[in-house]
Amino acid sequence: MENGNEVLISCRDICKNFGPTRALINVSFELKRGEVCGLIGENGSGKSTLTSIFAGVQPQTSGEIFRQGKPYKPNSMTDAQKSGVAMIVQEIGTLPTLDVAKNIFIGNYEQFSKGRVLNNRLMHEAADKILHEIGVDDIKSNTILAALNFEDRKIVEIARAMYLQPEILIIDESTTALAQKGRSLIYKLIDQMEKADKGVIFISHDLEELQKVCNRIVCLRDGVVVGELNGADITPKNMRPLMVGRELAENFYRNDWSGCSSDEVVLNVDHITSEDGFVQNFSVQLHKGEILGFGGLAGSGMHEVGRMIYGLDRKVTGNITLMPKNKKINCIQDAVRSDIGYISKDRDNESIILNASIEQNTVMASLKKIRKHGLISPRAVKQLSDKQIQAMSTKCVSGKQLCNQLSGGNKQKVAFSKWLAAGSDILIMDCPTRGIDIGVKAAMYKLIYQLRQEGKSIVMISEELPELIGMSDRMIIMKDGKISAEIMRGRDVKDTQLIECMV
């Protein structure tokens, strides 16, 4: 057998059940040396479930897994790592109270220990070396994770996955959480793995990205392998119908080119400055029935502006005023009472409570609405939740199901449902379609446009230029904490025009 044909990992007739839900049904799969295999499918198709079994996160219900032809049964992620299988997960997989070094070596401290004494100096030196080897010198090993931004925390997770030099790297939707710095790092690592005759399993909803980095594609639908593509056949045109079982229109975005026609200001942001001073004297107005897009590179300040508007991050100067009531927004409670909703980029930590049910998450912002005589009726809770499950087509067993059992896209639907149930008039959406498959993306864009038509006002912060151009009435481009350009909706707006204002 040629080395390039060696199978690094394979499975036969894998099934995984979560109660009555069958997440995987008789799945057989293999990854060979030198392959970058894209795993595609709609949210809830079983991609993350399959790879999490390979990575030791959870066991299969039935079926067999083989690592280079030998039975493979990892008991944990650490066990899998020691067998040469590493995984970078979709959401944050780090511990915020520990420093960078301890996060990189978590579960493997024994190499820096003598007896019960941990040699922190050696650990930090080793962590700095690993960060340098993957091309990251601006993150220091003694920094507490909580002090890092979302993207840098993901980069620490990448370092943790790479330090044992795995033969198999699983990347689960991680590029959707990263801006250009992090994406470039992952692409570089994929290239290195391929050239070293190792293997990569790459999960992404970005079809152009899959076409760029993969030499094979395997598609899952409803827990079943439904097909694969190889080489030149890997195109968005071929992947879309394979994923959803039907043809999808090329253009997901709104097809009108007239911007917002209302002069009515609903939110006035006047000379606000962030606590760290990076965003200074920032001003903007949001109009009734407007989709106001924010774009920029990582570190441009656009995410920070959204957090300040909602009251999640403190501002040290300026005012945020709900109009025409002239009501000041200084904290989250003010925002919620003013019918302002916020969907965070960091979904699992800030938009939903993973260990709570769909029902509990959905009604969280609507308790006053359904409370009668000081009491909350379980029937009213169920009715409100079921209405949103139906409206959003959320895939679940019932409203009692915990959110930590849902796929990324269905978690995002719950995050949306919370504010739709509350009847929010203003919605701040930070990367609203991150980690969502193409079918759900199209439905989300339709929903956002429908909200606009109903007179709702939306701040849409996005790292995807086609989304920004395709959905916004007006675009605010940020650079170095300031507005570098304001661009109105139009047929002739190109991504190159936006990029020029970002760099």
C-alpha cells in the first residue's frame, strides 16, 4: 500500500442516539493520509457529533472506529490527543480563569511536575515556544484567558490542539469565529498538515472556503452520509443541492436596492468612548426600519460599539439615547426595558444559557409579558416557546430540550427567538449568521428583511462582506476604533470598496 493511501481513521456503521433522537445512522467514513476532507451538511446533520466521537468528547451508541486499522476507543479529548487526534471546536473551548499556558497544556501538566509541584516557568517557556512555532508572538503565555478577546482565545485553543503535533486535526466551524488573522493561521496549519502527509477533517458552512482548502467532501444529511465530491467537482454549485436535497437560489440576500427611507431616529449614539479608550467619541444614528451594517477587520472596534450600545460594556463618555422618548441607555437593564435586544458573537456564553431548556431561554426576556398577578403560567411559557420553535423551524425534541444538546444553527435560532418573543423594536446582531448552514442562512436573511419591513431597526455587525453589502441599508466601516467610511446601499457597491476603507 502506498503511504498516501493509508487510512488514518475510519468508522463503520456508527450510530449515535440522544434519547429518541438519532443523530447518526450507520455512518461509515474514512480519512487517508494527505487528505483535507470537508464535512458538510445542514445544521443538525450530524457533522459535529461524528467528529466529537473521533475526538473523544463522547462515545458512539454503536458501531466501530479504527485508528490506522486498529480499534480506537478514546475516553476523553486528552486520550484522543495522545492518540494523535486533535480538535478545534466551534465555540470557545478554553477556561477563562486560567492563563494561556495552563489552557494549552490542560490535562497534560505532568510533564512540568515533580511530585505535586508544578514548574510554572518551564510551562510558560514551552507555551511561548508553541505560540511562536504556529506564528503567534503577540499572545503571552502568562496572560489570563479572560483578558483576551474572542479571537485570541480561539488562537490559544489552536495552539493547544497543535502542541502534540497531531496526525489528524479536526476543525469544527472554527473559521466562522475568526477574523482574517485567525483564518490565515488555520489555513497555514491545514497546508502544513497536508504537506506533511497528515489528515484534516474540516467543517465549515463557507462553501468557497471548502472549495479552496479541501480535496474531498463528504456530505451528511439527517445523520446519514448522502454523497461525496472530489477534486474539481468540489464547487458551491455541486455542494448546495447535496447538503439540502434541493436547489437553492444563488442570491440569499434582499433583492431591492433602495435604502431606508425613514428620517425618524430611534437610537442616537452620541460621542461614546470605551473604557479602554480604543473607541473614542463615536457617534451614529439608527433610523426606524433601517438595517445599519457595521464592517471592519478584527480589532476595528465594531464589536465593541455593539456591546456598548447594549450596555454590555461600559462607556466612559457620551450618551446612548432611545428616541423619541429621550431615554438614556446606560446598562443592559435599560436596554431590555427599552425593547432593545442583543445577539452576541459569543453565542454560548452571552446569548443563551446552555444548561437551560429552549423554553427557559426563549421566555427569558418576556417574563413581564407573560406574568399575571405575579405568577408565571407554565402553559403560557410553553405556548410562547412553541410558537417560536414553529416560526423558526427549530430542530428539537421539544421545548424542554436543553440548549447544549442542539446544533450551532439551532442554538442561534433560540438566541433569535428570545428577542422575537419579547417583541424587541431594536435588534443588535453581532455576526448573526455565524456557524449557520446555507439553508438556514437564507431563512435568517428573509427573517431580518421581514423585521425591517415591520419597522424594526437593526444594527448588523458582520465580518462577511457579501452579507454586509447584501443586507444593509447603510454601512459604517470602522478602522482603529473610528468610522473610516459611510457607504449607502447600491447595486454598484463592491467588496473591494469596503476593503479599501478597512485597511
